Amino acid sequence: MYEEPYRHYWRVLYPEQADPKSKLHWYGKWKTSEMCMGLFGERQQARHEWIATGPRRGREESHATAVVTYHASPVRSLTVKVCLVCQWVSRDLDEGHPS
């Protein structure tokens, strides 16, 4: 079954709210979903820029990472570290991509 890629971000960044049995109010679910979609969109933009300007090493290329920020509103934003090759994401900006 196809699942939107931003849902992975939701499970990693908001694990307590990702549970289908979560009692989170619909408004909170909507805002959380909006944040994850925005972060995934920022990741895609960074990925396109990386593809356009990055080195070409073929399939053996290591998993390049970038720090992206999504500003959902003037008072609400989130900065995370993402992989430009796979779906890895982390709130810890100092964390390295797992091997």
C-alpha cells in the first residue's frame, strides 16, 4: 500500500502522536501533518538543489545530509537534519546518519 513519504517524518518526529489510537484532537493532527509535509517539502527542495550542484559518484554515493527548517507560521517552525538520499530524519542536528 502506498503511503505519503511525509508520514515517516510524522512517526519519527512525533512518535506519541503517530499512533493510530492517539487521542490527539483533529486540529493537532492537522497541524502536525502540516509541519511534516512542510519539512518533507523543504527536504525535496534541498535535494533538488543538491542533485543540480552536487558531485556525481553514482550509486555508491554516501547519504548526504542537510539541515532544513520549515516555518509553518511566524511563531511556529521546526529545524531538523534530513538525508537527501533516503527518508532518514532527526531532530538532533549533531546526529550522524546511521551506517
